Amino acid sequence: MDFQLPAEVEKLQIELRDFMTKEIRPIADVRDQQGPLSKKELAEIIQKCNKVGYVYSWVPAEWGGKPRTYLEHVIEAEEMCRVWPALSATVDTHSGTLRLLAQTAPEEMKKRLVPPGLVGEVIACDMVSEPQAGSDTRGFRTTAILDGDYYIVNGEKMWQTNGPWSDVGVLTAIGDPEAYARNPREGVITLAIERSSGWKVRDLPFIGLRAGMTGHFVFNNCKVPKENVLRPTGMGYQQALNVRGWARVNVAAQGLGVMQAALEDSIEWCKKRMAFDRPIGGFQLVQEMIADMATDLSCSRMLTYRAAAMMDAGVRCDLEQNMCKYFTVEASKRVTDKAIQIHGARGLTTHEGFRLERYYRDAAVGHIAEGTQNVLRLVIGRRLLGLSAIQ
């Protein structure tokens, strides 16, 4: 078993780290404190990131993309989150949704949306969770009912990354209420829906990821052409589960970047911060915290890289996907908390350029995004025991 990154992936990692440190960190350190980016600012940053292939890496070659492996996508998320987690959440959601559209949307829609999507002139989002149905995908209420040449969409979607910016979304909804009542796996449909349908959306500010936006959508008799079906009734549920599997690995990868940044800043601070006539890194308890942080990061990285490598190999890895997300976001809480302790009062402020409080807030989002920790425990337990705790 080879625990080293392949040479070409290691080369990519170096390229991405150099780019993010030089080109994006100066923007992040100023802009993240000011609240959500404008759509124009987001497009400009996406175009800048495309110099190293961030959005292009998700889209099929026939639509102008330069696809990368899942392991390479993990490296992308890790390196972007080391510098700016809010940007990673935004770009990753947009890119993944754009890929699905490029693969399954009607040809006319692909031609109209994918090329401008690659440069951030069109922004995409994934619409799954609802106010009463996050992890419980059996609790959907949003419906998409065929009426002639259109599906009529009614309901709400909540917690959609990029929502207020979005021009198009991939909507998971109930297409056959009777089938859904019998078995949720049989009644769900997936549609591509555009802003022109008449949806209403507002932003939901978060504790972290403050440069991004999160949407609460309301659909009131919104019309979607029947040609916009991406997954017909009976296949939409499985599509949602497949997306969630990768999304959990991606959240874990983002946690790696936050931990890496917190560890780097802490090591640097330990060497230069003086107390009692010596660097604080010379104190036993401080070294203990650094050792714990580095070990948490290393374990998290192994779990996450393994899950991504299994996805690339095409083998079942839902257990590993859930494990890596569960462990890594717990580790990110521990690591960012220790980083604040090491920095003392400076860990609580952005004054003088410190970033620790941002790391701590951004890490907190991972505990909820793409499945709460308790739900992940239940999924892991079900796979190991063959018994479901959810009735």
C-alpha cells in the first residue's frame, strides 16, 4: 500500500498552494471580513482561479473542461480552504453542479449555461435540503408535478450554497406523491430549474464562510420545461445520495485545509511569541498541543485521501465517505480550538492580521453541512451492523 501521493498529484498540490498563497490570500485576508462577495467579485475570482483549473477540472472535456480525479479534487479543496474556506464552498458547489448540468441537461441548456458557467458569469447551486428535511430525505415536501409541457414546482429549499447568486439550480423534488408516500426512493425527480422560473430567494448568514451566500428558496407555481428532467421519477433519490457521498468527502477535504492553516500559523507563532524569556514553543504543554494538532491532521488526511482513492477506483465506499467526514470535522474543531489557545487573546481577533477566529468559525460549518455528526454515526453504525436505527 502506497501512502505517498502520486508524483503528478504532488506536483498539482505544489502548484495550487503557490497560487492560492500568492494570488488569493491577499484578497481573502481583506475581503472575508467584509461580508458576502458581490456576484461580479465572485466571477472575477473564479476567472482568476481558472488559471490553475479550478472550475474546468469538473467539466467534461467536450464542454471545455479539463477533468481531474477525485483525489485531485480533494487536493483542490484542501489547498483552497487553507487560504479561504468560504471561496472553496462556493466554487466547489458551483463546479459540481455545473458538471451535472454538462452531463445530463438538455443540449440547448448546456450550450447556453455551461460556457458562461466556466468563467463565473452564470452561477449554479444544488437544491436538496428543505426547512424540515435536511438529513431526512424521506421528509421532502417540495413537489414538481407534470402539467402538459411543464413541471409545476411548489415548496421550499433551504441551506443552498450560492443560492442568492444562482442563475440555475439542480432541484430534487417529489415527482410522484403517491409513489413517494409508498417509498421515497421511487417518487423523487431531479430537474434543472432557472431563475427565470420565478423563484424567490433570500440569504441566510452563517457563523462562518462569511464571504459566501446561502439561500432559502420559495417556489410558487414555478414552471420548468419537461425537457429539463435530469433524473426521472425513481432515479432522483439515488442521484441525491450519490451527490451527498462526494459532498461529505469534499467537506472533509475542506477541513484538512483549515487544519493545515491553523497548524502552520500556530507553529510560526510558537517560535516567535516570547513568555518568561523564551519562545512559548519551548513549553511542554504547548508542544503537546502542537503534537495533538499535527496527529489529528495526519489521521484526517489518510481517511480523506483513502475515500477519494476508492471513488477513483470505482469501488463502494459509503462507509469510508462518512467516516472521513465524521472524523475530520471533529478533528478540525479540536485543532482550531487549540490554535486559539496557543495564540491567546490574539486568537480571538483579526487585528494585526490574525486569522484564527476565522478558522474556528469556518470549521464549525462542517459539523452541520452534508450531514450532522449524529446522522453520520447512524449511517456508519448501519453499515457495520446491518441494522438501521432510523425507522
